[in-house]
Amino acid sequence: MTTVLVDTARSPYAVLKPVPIESVKLEDAFWAPRLKRLREVTLPTQYKLLEDTGRLDNFRRAAGVVKGPFRGFYYNDSDVYKWVEAVSLALASERDSQLEKLLEEVVNVIIAAQDADGYLNTYFTFERRGERWSNLRDMHELYCAGHLFQAAIARHRVTGKRDLLDAAVRFADHILEVFGPGRRAGVPGHPEVEMALVELYRETGRREYLSLASRFIDLRGRGLIGGSPYHLDHVPFREMRELTGHAVRALYLCCGAADIYMETGDAKLREALDRLWHDLVERKMYVTGGVGSRYAGEAIGEAYELPNERAYAETCAAVANVMWNWRMLLMTGEARFADILELSLYNAALAGISLKGDRYFYTNPLADRGRHRRSEWFDCACCPPNIARLIASIPGMVYSTSPRGVWVHLYAANRARIELNVGAVELIQHTEYPWSGLVEMKVRPDRIDEFSLFLRIPEWCRDARVTINDAEELRPRPGAYLELRREWEWDDRVRLEMSMEPVLLESHPHVTCNTGRVAIRRGPLIYCLEQVDNPGCDVWDLAIIPGELRAEYEPELLGGIVVVRGRALALDVSDWRGRLYAPLSEVKVRTREVTFTAIPYYAWANREPGPMIVWVRLAQPTAPYSGARA
Amino acid sequence: MTTVLVDTARSPYAVLKPVPIESVKLEDAFWAPRLKRLREVTLPTQYKLLEDTGRLDNFRRAAGVVKGPFRGFYYNDSDVYKWVEAVSLALASERDSQLEKLLEEVVNVIIAAQDADGYLNTYFTFERRGERWSNLRDMHELYCAGHLFQAAIARHRVTGKRDLLDAAVRFADHILEVFGPGRRAGVPGHPEVEMALVELYRETGRREYLSLASRFIDLRGRGLIGGSPYHLDHVPFREMRELTGHAVRALYLCCGAADIYMETGDAKLREALDRLWHDLVERKMYVTGGVGSRYAGEAIGEAYELPNERAYAETCAAVANVMWNWRMLLMTGEARFADILELSLYNAALAGISLKGDRYFYTNPLADRGRHRRSEWFDCACCPPNIARLIASIPGMVYSTSPRGVWVHLYAANRARIELNVGAVELIQHTEYPWSGLVEMKVRPDRIDEFSLFLRIPEWCRDARVTINDAEELRPRPGAYLELRREWEWDDRVRLEMSMEPVLLESHPHVTCNTGRVAIRRGPLIYCLEQVDNPGCDVWDLAIIPGELRAEYEPELLGGIVVVRGRALALDVSDWRGRLYAPLSEVKVRTREVTFTAIPYYAWANREPGPMIVWVRLAQPTAPYSGARA
């Protein structure tokens, strides 16, 4: 089977073509254990929670197998679908008879709940049958449908089984009858079905699904669902200049538009996507790749509005940011999208799941006093199966191909067998990435021929060196793909050395919350200070002294991580007790120099609770001005 | 008539006794014009809006005089009541036949809407009659009742007319029958009726109203309305250790508890109030005296959570902060409460209304890009009549008395005639406060006798000097009342000089949004930088150089204000274009020195839109550290 994530193989406006999950065998110490934990811990525990919370019983109830009321939120079906998608993708990496058994059961439970007319949503059954499609803005029927389609497609690609795909097609045809061309004009309040419909077109070849997806984009911004920015209905998509509204909805919408562009080549869509992407990454994205500044409306905020303690940065929005940038990357082959994909993946998204794989964050603050802890589950449980399907999809995001050759997006030890125009090539990556920037690859083409190896040089890497077979050192430009074109021979060796010096980052001056503060980045990872590693001074009261930062591998810490250490002033703020404001310099703050230890942000909140902070105060030198001080 | 705001004349546990509005004739250039504008602009335009938005017709509809549906929110009656209270209090300062005519009409409209059983709420009439008292948590019936009581009391005190008071008493008796001792246990979702019931007890002498108010406090925290912090029902009031939840509800609740304490002397109430006050002013209050950090739930946030651009700081919460501190001041005679009262009044509250008196802020950010503008009205119009009744009540907050003498809380040119134990005294204040710290008072006792003049020395004033009849200079302690006890003679002169040097304030280090930032305070006023006064550089990009700050009176600017000028670095951040994060010092920021002009925060957004900021970046000296810079 060939399980690709976004099947651009025949998409006329996609530069890159996918490499199936089955072709990539991860052998690294970072992702491979996470995929194992996904299969062994995350997906089984999520299954149990789907069962215990009545999510599966809602389907059995719809099928008439169990009695009682519908349980939970009206969009709970989507959690089941995302789990099916996650399990399917996980099985593409490695078979697991236990998971397969659970999957078969759940798929059967889903299929049995489908109405004769193709409709499938367990909330709108029995007493609520008459309310179907009566409130597109709020009731998430098309959103749930989209997740069903994605689950069905993943299952079909992994197993070849058509059962769920047939159900999806029946439902899609039902939706076509209701909302297709010439029928009722409707727009989903929560985008998702758009990208799912395009993928269903790719999987089935039925172009009417693509048309329906386009229709859902085209009808947006006409007030059909109230015209609010929250619902992204305030302006037609092609005219949007700013990314606003509910973060996950906004990013899913962009995924759908990108998918449509790759099939249709509609320049206005691409221009809008590019504008929105720039608006996001240059004005509205957390340093972790997280998106969503406001609890109110789970929304993207104004430009530079990026509060830390009250960051919303929903795990689902980080997943969506990966998904959107994956599509933009396939569309263009431009490294800037891979940079944001990697950033969101390793930081904002990965923080959403505990190291053990059984606890989740819904929101992801960038500073905390120790109260914010991961939960086993949520009443609104969109995030847990979303991060699961993302992790399951990692092997499918390592490589792509184009007519000129193979593209390397992510670095992780693996063996891959990739089909190119000139025949298959085996690639063997050796690397300790993300802990080390050294990547050694072996290239083993089935037959000697000319093709290109495109190596992604991350934007964060200001000093990269590439050698082929120990000869001709290249100094590639960061933030671009280095095209190595030659007649590759069996066991040609490519060595990529990416400098991974830890650096202090600062923010655009209008990010007022980060004034006088720095974040630590090393390679693709954003770091944070957690209290447990820094005894003796509240990490909120540490002020980093610019200077040498040391990266040290700690094999026993948090599953094996590289910590970053440096010097800081520890501020004794005890004289501030009982005061909130004071004339400048009236309250004395004593300082002493200490060594601080920072850990990757994704790993926080896996030990005892305590203060955490990403944007750490920067020590200021003793002042010639009367007031300025550390 | 003797219109007092909170009638502690016979309250056994109140240190201070009120001085009626009628006794104080403001003659200053700050408040007196505002009271005039209140009568001439604010209250007439609000009347028109009450009429145009159907708020008065809702009463006429309830009375059967007009037909049609109820209009607006279910709590809209309260806006009418607050307007009645504001008009009544304004008339206590100065008669106005036009306003009196409107008031009579509105009072008649209200009274006609009352049910035979005393119930009065225009939403729960006709088709909703059966839903009365069915949802105490959300439907604000007791909240509206409280505002009716306060309006009726004010009208009675100002005019002696019993009409609305009789209606209030009938409604209060109805509420007693429903929720009194031995009846149904209920708690209002939005506190307000507690303080109103205590005041109704004070006005009528009927102790059962005090008991009912106590009952509403005592039953809180038992889950009767759901047990959420938002509704302040998560813990019994006497056990509360942190001020949480909806800001206005929290502060109104504290007002009610303070009123009850002043009648009952319940030590547990006072301890809780003191804890909550410290929690607020030491951890959760904006530098303006504003309260409420979160849009989500209009809520008070965690300790030190004080975002600037997204400050909620509802105008009503600032009004409530004044009201609560007024009660705490009456209770204790402690200057710390007068300090917060003055701070909230001159800054957080006063910013809620335009200089012309016809536009309002609901939320009050401390930094803005120019989009936040005052509105003529709101669908939820709690703030406009609330700021109106606050301004109308100013003359009643200038003085109090105690058995030892007269207390001066606020400085403003005025003539007052105040009854003391030893006979009446006329006080004449000459001052340009808040623009100048010089206050000259004449004391004119009806007969020579010993009593004390308590002068409030604000906490912000680190250098105050007091002389009596040009002799014996005193250097009183800031943040306290200076007791001047003597046998006062006709035309004794007291001269108080409060140093009003502008100062830069900094925040507790855990207010992470204010790191590296300072605010400007001069006297009781907090300042801001508004773009229109600072051409050539975005005020968000100015960095104040600590050093001399000059206060200069500008008679033509914003109705006559003292501006604060000083030196700043103007940062040219144009190289940041298109970047959100960058390695420290990689993006060069050029600076040049400029003069900045700051205006009082209350006066912002009265000219053309543009960026505004309270917490201005502090210039840092050129750094011995590689990264630190302005």
C-alpha cells in the first residue's frame, strides 16, 4: 500500500509529489520511539476514552444497538474519526495486531451508524433527525464529515479496504445533493471538509468533490453563516488580507484553499494564501510555531498580540499549522514552509502531548506559574487525536519527490526507498537530529542516473556545510533547498553539517510582552526554563546574561535531551512584597550570578509542577541612567 | 435635603460619617465643568438613548401603555435606574429644570410598570411572567432590583419624594417574601442588591433588608448558583483569599460586604475584605486603578496578569473600585483606601467618558494601535450611566466627618458647610488640583472650638508641607491623614503643598508585560503617550531616557491639562519589517534622541486615532553585554 498524507501525485499545480509512509522506516531516537509510544500507549488509551466517554456508544446508539441519550458534545464523532485516521497512519509505519483489531471494530461501529440516505452524524439521529443541516454555522456537521472522509481515505490507503471509503463516498454524495452546484448555498462554520473533499477527489477521481470544496470556499464571506471574523465569513477568502478569527478554523480553511489551488491553479487563491501566510508568520505566530493569542473566541489576535501566560496556542492550531505548511511546501517546494512546519512540529505541537503519550495540553502557554498541567482527556477532545494523527504522519513528511529528484525536508535517522522518474533510490540517513546538526546520508540508486538530491537547509542554520563523498565542500544558503544534481552511484555519501549553536532570540519591538526578554533556540527547538532544573531562584526572576551558551546532552533527562546552559542574574525580588508599582529603582533588587539550565519547550510539564518561562528576562548592564538596571 | 452616597451616619462600625452633596459647592476647573457637562450633555443624551433603544418603552410596555416585544437585553432596566440615580445625584449639586422634568417622567414610567405584588422587572412580564426568579444565576433580576433601590434612595434623599422609594420598598418586600429568612435559599448571579439592601435599611430603618443582604452573602459559595469562580460562588465569601471571577461582580460583592460590616461589625467579613483588597491592589490592579485582565469572562486574572493592549478594565469595574474603596474608607478612616479611590477615579474611571461627555469606553486598554475608540452607546450599556452616577457623586466624596472633626479626602476648589459635633464649619478650598499640589484652605467655624482637620496626604506625595496661618511647617507622612487639632478660629488658613514632580513607575517584576517599561505618574494622574502629540516616531517605539521630566500646563490642550515632557530615544524599527523573531542584535535599530509629550491617561482618544501607550519602553544604556541595547 502507499499511504501518502496529501496525494499530490497527479495535482497539476503541486511542485512536490508525496513519498508514502511505507517507504520510510524511521530508525531514530526521537520520532521512532514516539511512534512506538503512539501505538502502545496513546492510541490504546484514546480508544478506551472514546469508549468510556460514550463516543463509540453514540454510533452504536445511532445504529440502534444501544439505548440511551446521545452523550457529550454534538461534534464528538470527529474524535472517533481522527482516531481512526491516526491508527491507520500508524499502521502504515508498523503493523500492530492489537490496534488493527480495535480499528476493525471501530470502523464497523461507524459504518453501522450510517443512514440509508448516506447521512452520518450520530448527534442528528432520532429526535434530532429533523434538525439536520439546519445550523451550518454552529453544529459542525460538515466538520465531522470532513474528518470521516480523511479517516476513510487513510484507511483505504493503508489497508486497501474500501468499507469506510464507501461510507464516506455515500455521505459525500448525500452532501452533494444538499449543497452541490445548483443546490442550497451553504458554508461550514468550522472549515475542515474542504481539504477532505479535495483529498476524496484525489482518492476517487470524482471531480464533483473538488467542485464542492471550491464552492465552500467561494461562498464564504457572503454572510451565509453570519458574516463574523470568528467564522471567517466576514470577507471572501480571496480578498482576505489578515488571518483572523478562530485559529483552528482559519488554518484548516487555508489547508483547504491550498489543496484546491494545487488542483485548479487559481492564482487568486494562491495570492490570498501567500498574504495570509506572511501575516501569520511575520505578525501573529508564537516563537514556538503556536497560533492563537486569545482565549476569547480561541482566536488569532491583532498583529504582535502574543501574550505568554495567556497564550491560547491550541494544540490543534499547531497541528493545523503543520498541515497548512505541508500543503504550501508541496505546492511550491519553497523552504520557508518547511521551516515553519518543522518549528510548529517540534515545539508548539509536540508540547501538546506528554512524554509518556497519555496526557495532553489543549492550550499551550509560554509562561506559567505551575498550575497548567496536561490532562488525560477533555470534554472537547479535539486535540488528543489530532496530535496522534500528526505523529503518525511524520514518516510521510520526511521526503518528497519532483521530476528532478528527491527532496529531504526533515532530518531523522531512517531508511527510505523512493521511486523517482529515473528509478528507485534507497536513502539511508544517519543523524542524531534534532540533538546534533550532523546528517550523513547514503544514496543507493537502483541504477546510476542523473537526478537531484534537494537538501533542506533550515533558516535557523547560519553555518551549513555539505560534502559529497568527502570532496567539494559546499556552503549552502540557509532557508533554501540545496540541489545536489549528479549521476548518483551506489553508496554515494552526502554529509550535511548544520551548526547548532544555541542562540538568543528577540521579538519584533511591537511584541510588547517580550520587551527586554529573550528566548533560546537551538536548531529546530525552542527552549524554556523550568523551575525543577533551576533551584534557588524562581525562573521568572532569572535574567540571562548574553554570552556563551552551552549545549549538553543529558541522556537520563526527559527521555534524553540536549539542555542549554548559560549564565544569568538571579534577581531577589523579595523587597517587592506587597507592592505592585513603585517609582523606578525605589525597590531594590539584589542580584547574584548563577548558571541556568533550559530544556526544550516540548518537554515541559513532565515533572513536578513549577514556574516555566520561554521569554526570559535579559540582564541589562549596570546603568549610567539612574533608573536602568537588571 | 441631605444627599449622602453611603449613609453611615448611624452605622456603628463606620469610622467616618458622610457629608451631603448639597453641603459642598465645587468651584474648581476640573470637576465643576464635568458636573456641568454631565447635566447639559451626558444625562440628556443618555435619556435620549434610553428612549431610542426601547429601554423606557420596555417599562411602558409592562404598564400596558405601548405594545410590541421587549427590546434589548433582559437586564436593560438597570440602565434606566442608574440614569435616575445619576440625575438625582446631579440635581443635588445644582437644580436643572430640564433634567427635573425628564426625571419626573422617567420615574412615573418606572412606577407604572410595577406589578400589584411589588415585582418590577420589565423583561419578566406577559409571556415571561412565569419565569420570574427561575434563574438567579444568569437573569439579573436581583441586580436590576438593586439598581432600582439605589435610584429610589438617591431620589428620596435629593428631593424628599417618596414615590420611587415606595415602589422600591414594595419590591424589596416582595423579594423578602421570596428569599427572606426561612424562605427560598437564593443568591444573585450578579451582586449589586446587597449594597442596595443595606442602603435601603439605612434609608427606611427596616432591619430585615440588612438581614436579607447578609443572607445573600452568607449563602454564597454553597453552589446554589453553580459554584463557579465567575459567579463568585466557588467558596463562601468569608473564606475568599483571592479576588477572582467577573470583575464588576467581585467588586460589587465587596461593596455589599463592606456595607454589611459597617452595620454588623462581623469581623470575618472585615478580614475577608482586607485580604481581597490586598490581593487586588498588590497583585491584580492596573496602574490606572482599572480592574479586569481578561476578555474571557470579563474577569480578574491571576496574580500579576495585567496585559496592556488586551486589558479589559471595564469602566464599570473602575466605578466599582471607587465605590468599594469609598466604603472601606468610611469603614476605617485609613488613607490607603482614599489613595485607591483617587487613583481609580482620576484614571481608570474617567477614561471611560469622552471630554465632551457623550462617548464611552466599555473596555480600557493601556496600549492601543488606534482602533479602540469611544462609542455613543452599547447594547450592553452598563458603563455610560455608571460613569454618570460616579461623576454626579464626586461632591459627596470630598469630605467626611468623625467625632473628632472633618476629613478632607479629595482636593478640589470648593466651598463647603459641614456639620460637626461642635457646630458647623465652613471650609473654603483654593487649589488648581490635580494640576497643582498647592491647596489653601480657609476654616470658618461658626464658633471657636476644638476639633480636628484631617488632611489626606496622598501616598504618591513624598514631599508634603503643611502650614497653619503661615506658622509651624509640618512634614506629614505620605499615605496617611494628618490630623490638625486645635481651636479653630474664623479664617484660619491651612496651606498644604504637595510636591507633584512627575515620576517614572515600574511594576513588580512578575508583571511580565511591563518588563523594561515605565509609566509616568504626576500627582494622582497616570499619563500616556498618544501619537498625535509625538509626531515623527510611533509612540510604541519611544524609549524614555530616565532623567528630568517637565510638567507644563497647556491651557488649550484637551480642556486644559498639564503635560509631561522628557527625553526619549526614538527607535527606527524599520529593519524589522517582515520579521517577527531574530537572533539578538541581528536586526539593527537606529536611535535618535527626541522630546516626548505625555498626556493624562483619562484624556486619551479625544483627538484623531493613533497609537497610545501607558507603559513606555525604558531606554537602556549602551551595553557592555553584546546584546543589550535600547
